[in-house]
Amino acid sequence: MFYVLYLVAGFTDMIDGTVARKTNTANEFGSRLDTFADITFVVACMIKLLPVLVIPVWLCIWIGVIAIIKVINIISGYIIQKKLAAKHTFMNKVTGIVLFIFPLTLSIVDLKYSGAFICTIAFLAAMQEGHLIKIENHKLKCLGS
């Protein structure tokens, strides 16, 4: 039952933005709602998966570093722009796709390999997002002075 609900939730999440853009119904509220839904989906999956996974310490540390970078990105974007600055970049979408596929591969790919692969992509995505937020913040500062 988990996999059925997981697949339905994942596929609907993947198509909602496309449908919104095609029907000209995309807006700031929808983007924020999508981000909130993504976080909720990840937390629900973590509640289901973490108790059955044996995660190496090095992977936990790497995940923690990525989380810290993401939090710094959000805080720095909010301080300057006074709004959440989460970016829907190509790399963030790639990270989302590999994270979505991850539970489906647990029985065939060792966690140390899939974890390293996912963390590499997520780390690059977080760094790219931070860079884009920094550039945007710099542009806003230049316009304000």
C-alpha cells in the first residue's frame, strides 16, 4: 500500500506544476503550496523509511551538511527579500527525481552507493541554489543603493 500511495503522490506532484503552467494558473501561492507539499511528502517518507534503514554515519553527516546549506539559503534569501527564496532550479528537480526513485531501489542498490549518488546531486543543487540566491540578493542591494 505504501508504494501505491507513494507512486500516486509522487506522480501527481510531478505534473501539478506543468498543468498549472499550461493552464496559466501558476501563481506564488501555488509555488509555496507545492514547496510545503514537497516537505510534507519527504517527512512522511522519512517517518516510514528511516526506521528500516541502517544509515552510515558519514551519510548522516553529509545529509546534515546539505540540510544546513538549504536552511542558510532560505534564511539568507528571506533576510534580503523578505520572502521565501526557494528556487525551483533544474538541479533541485533532478534531486527531487532521484530522491523519488530512491525508495524503489532499496532492494537492488546498496544504500552507500545510492546515498552517495543522491547526496552528490543534492549538494550540488543546494550550492547552486545558494549561488543564485546570492546573485539575486546582490542585484537587489545594487538596485537599492
